[in-house]
Amino acid sequence: MYTNIQEKRIADILDEREPFSREIQAKRSHLQRQLLALQELETLYHKIEQHAPQGMFSLIQHLPLPQLVEKMQALEKELRKPMRRFARQTLNIGVVGRAGQGKSTLLQKLSGVGPEAIPAGNRGFCTGVRSVIRHNPDAAQKGGLISFYTREEFLDDVLAPYYQRLNLGDKPRTLEYFIAQHLPKPARKDALSRAMYQHLEGYKQHTSVYAGRLNTPDLAVPIHEVRRYVAQDSVEGEQRYYEFMAVKEATITTDFRQKDVGKIALVDMPGLGDTGVGDDERLMQALGEEIDVVLFVLMPHMRAELQDHDFQLYDLAHDSMGGIISIEDWSFMVLNHKATPGDDNGKRCEDIKGKIESGTSGHGDHPIKVVKCIIADCSNEAAAGIQILTPVLEYLAREMHSLDEKYMAAWRLKLCALEQEIQQLLAQTSNALNEKASEYKEDQAFEQCFSLLWPQLTTASLDLVEELKNESTSPNEQFTLHLQEIIETCRQDQGLPGIDEIPKRVGSYGAPINAFNDYLHHIRTHLTRHFMDIDEHTNFTMDEVKTRVAHLFLSYGRLDHLFSRLSEEKELLTVIASHPLLAEPLRETFRMLGNYQLSLRGVFLHRIREADTLADISPFYGTRIPPRNFSAPGIQQMLDMLQKAAVDKIEERLSNFITMPGGAACALGEEFIDQTLRSKDAERNWRLFYKAHRAKIWPEVFEQSIVWNELQKVWQMACQTALNAQLASPICAPGQI
């Protein structure tokens, strides 16, 4: 239940932020998806830069891909500012100022929390940690919550700025390394560098106090114990504290002095220079992520002039929003009026206020501009509440939603501009490598290679044909040797009947002549059976021709680069016969030769049987003289004589045909070469085949082409993936671009 209109309005503002929160989360999620796709494309971009064939990177070098990815990464990180802004359950008022200006005193008076939790003092720098002071009237919620750095955050956010600013080299890799090693000596010896170095030495000297707090969960403490974790000394200044070195943030929950202020929080920032290097970066981060409106607290001292450090503080706040909304729309200047015996700075406060309101505060073309300049005594509780907090809350209640709308609109504009850049880049990327043919001149290179290969191949084929023709008139040594082996086998293995067997056969036939004639059939068929496997040996010649023809194409035709896994050269004939990219007429010719088996069995049997070569061992044929003695030895002797005579005739007869297998095989080889190299469209068909396989046939020429084609294919796929991500997850709605 809200007790006043202002409190309800602040609650409404926080509720109105929910749609903004959902929208910015969705936009960040879509940005992350597109970023992931473009990062993969960037990885390929650098791979092409380092390893691609000459000329390829020049086609994509103009693409602003690395720059856009870097921009997307920065913007994706920056989106945590609006995400945190719209997810907060309080409106946050940041209070900043240099040490001794009264900011901590103002916070004490507004919140009702004393120096035990909000350090303030006149002995120098006091506040060591950012504190968020939340208003909550529930007494049960009162207390402090201390959040500590992780070890990684401590190394990156606390120590690294010292090493960078003092040129000490790389930051420590681990906390243990920082503790164990001596600090490098700074190169510069000026006063500022020495002061920075002393701060860093403090971190090293007191690790035993604070290091155990790193990487530990949040710690709930009573308000009176908060100071130990956020201040550099005790209230009286008698004891030094070092726990703050491990503290990232302190959250204090209390009931503010001014009631019914609603869901607001005050953010106490360390004054610039309070704890050394890195405070300005942390201040900018807090202003950009945690603050809805900022109060600059300034106590004019000797002169009614703003000092350089005042402008520095203002500029930090201005830059923290990155131009999203102007600093003059979300900042107040609080001039701390102090009236002490012998010194009243009221006149100086009025002079500075006048200069700020008139725009003549002086800082070149960038004067200080704020919503309102307020003069009030920060140490006076009533003045702090009525003169400072009340107008700030009234402004928040009246203008905060409008500022949120402006803030969100600026982010939409920023994100939509980025998406336009992404779309423009993707429109260029997919076409960037399509100029390959003109750049790499692959077609011309192929024509040069083929124009050299073709005459070499055809010339070598003519030489092979001549060799085959010459060899066709000469006996094949292997076949001749085998034929001699068959003749010798015929002489040794006659198939004659044994002496003991003949009488039985004569008795079974009833007449010696009948048995004799039957034995003639047996020895004749036994003789010719020795020639039944002659084709196996004529194919020795055919296999040799196949091997030599295959070698022609593998060597002079360079097909050994394409068919490198053949178990033997002649296997090329059957393998290439099934290749889908070879024209069918060529495949048919290769298939014919690869499958062909030379068969001369019928020819040789015809030669053996013609001219009565076998007549004397055939009954009822020939001019043989029947045996006068039909005794068993007589029949055996006659059969022996007739079989040997038949073998002699066969040997004489076949001696005139021992060149036949070679002649037939050579004729087939010549016909094959004619059909594959000299027939109609043969050169055209081979040209198409070689062009399709140019990269493997001429790897020394086209090895870069293989890499080029593979990278081009992967590039196109990566481009399509990035485009799909952009279409599926647009950062902005169509009407917003």
C-alpha cells in the first residue's frame, strides 16, 4: 500500500521497465546468435588470410568483417548496462565527488546510517568500496551484505590496471604468483607514479588480511560492522582496515530518514584518487550500469571556480552513457554550503551556480550542464532531505519514464544501425569469392595442360601400335614354351592300355579289330584333351597387351594420379569402364578390352584335326595298316606307333601357327587404341573427363585449386549460416530498421 503519489509513481516506473527488460534481453540473445555465426566466418576469414592460395584473400580483404565482429562484441558487452538498468528493483541515485567534498556526509543524513557504515572523515581518503544503500522500512531487512571479488576479477579489475598504468609488464597469472614474486620496479619516478606504486605495494603487503575473502560467498553483517569492509580506517582513525581490498560491493538496507520515498537506493562511490588506479574505470562502469540519476557533490573552497578535477569527474559521467542519453538529463550539481566562523562559502556557491546555469562554467566547448544546481548544507539533515532529495525524487517521478523511453529508443537506434551493417556485410560476403575464375584463370591453365598431354598420349599410342605390329609376326616365347610342354606331355602321357588289360577288352568285344578300334578312340581323345586348356596360355599374351595399353594411359595419360590404388595396371580397364564421368562410347571400349578373353581353342583344334592329322588314330579313316599280330603286345606296339606319329604331325602342324595368339592380341590392342583415341568425339570426350579431374591429374598445377574450392565451399556455407542466423534472429523488428 503506497502512502503518497510520489512513492506509487516510482513503483509504477519500475513496473513500466519490465517490457524494456524483456525487449533488451531478446535483442541481446539475437545479437549473440548472430555474433557466434559471424565469429565462425571471421575465423575462416583469417584462415584464408594465412593459408589460402595466392589471390584469394584479396577478394575478401575489403570486407569489414573483423571490425564488425569487434564492434558486435563490444556492443554485446555494453548491453549489460540497459539489462541491469531495467532489471533493477530500485531507482538508484549515485552520489559522487572527490574526497572531502561532503558526499559521504550527505549520504549519512539522507539514509540515517552513520559513519559505522558510510565512512566520512577529514583525514584524507576514506571510502574504499562502492556501497548501495537501499531504503526498506522493514526492520527485519536491516543490515549489510558484503560481496567479494573472485580471484579472476581481482587480478583483472584491481591489479591489472596498476600493471598497465605503471608499465610493469603482464599482470600476475595467479594470486599466488603475485604474493610470491617481487614487484617489478616502475620505469617512471614522478610523484603520481610513486603514489600509484605505493598503493600496489599495499595490496601486496596485506594479502594475509584480505586474500582469504576472495572467491567466498556474500557475507551478511550488522550495519555497525560494515565499515570494516568498505573503509580504509576506523571511525576514530586509530585502526587501519585492509579487508576492503577484496570487496567488490557492499549493500546496506535501512529505513531512510525521509519516509515514503519508495523503492530508491543511494550509491556511494569512492572519490577519485581514494584507492588508487582503476577507480575511474569502476566509476564509469557503475554510472553506466547502476545509476539512474547522479548527484555531483562539490564544496567550493578558496575560489568560485571549478577545478580541472571537477570537469574530469563530470566528463567521466558524461562518457559513461556512451552518448545514449545526455548527462544534463540525469545529473544534479549539489554545492555544499558551509558556514563556519571566519569562512562562509555561500557567495562562492552562488557564483558557481550562476556560471553553470548560464552555461559559462568554462571548459572549452563542453561546459557543465545539469538538470538543476542545488545549494544546500550537506551536513544538515533537513536541508539534505528537503532541498536535495525531494527535488531529485520529484524529478524522477516526473521524468524517469520519459528518460527510460529515450534511453531505450537510443539503444534501438544503435542496435538497428548495427543490424544494417550486418545486413550490408552479409550481402557482400556470399558474392566475394565468385570472382575466382577470372582471378585464378583455372580454365586457361587446364587448356595448357591438356594441350601438352594429348599429343604426348597419341604419339605414345602410335609407338605402341608399331611395337604390337612388329611383335605380331614373332612367336610369343611364353606361349611357345607352353606349347612345347603340351607336346612333351602328349609324348609322355599317351594313354595306352596295359598288356594285362588288352586281352580282357578283346574278349569283351569278341573280335580283336573291334577292341583295337576302341583303343584308337581312347588314345585320340586322350591326346586332344591335352590341348583343352590352351586358352589359359594364349591369354598370357592378351594380358600383356592389356597391361601395356593400361600403362599407356596411366603413364602418358597421367591417369596414375587419378587411379592410384590399382592392384595391377590392367585393372584400370575395368575400373575406368564404370566411371560415371567418362563418355559411354569410351566406357564401352574399355569394358570390351577389360573383359575380353582370347579364345583360340577352336582354332587350334581345327588345325590339329584338318589334313588328316588325326586320321591314323581314328577308326575307318586314314591309310594305316591294321596290325598283323592281334596279340596284346602287338596291339600295344601298334597303338604306340600311331600315337607318336600323330603327335609328330600335330607338332609340325602347329609350328606354323605359334604367332597366332600374339597377332590376335595385337590386333585387339590396335583396335582398342583406335576406338579410344581416334574415333569421332574421342578427344572431346577425353577433354571433358580430364577437366572434371584436373586437380588430381595435375596436382602440381591445381593443388591450390583444391584448397581454393574447399575454402570457397566452406566460406559459402559459413555465409549462409550467418544469413540464416540474421533472418531467424533479427535484432530489430522490421519496422524499427
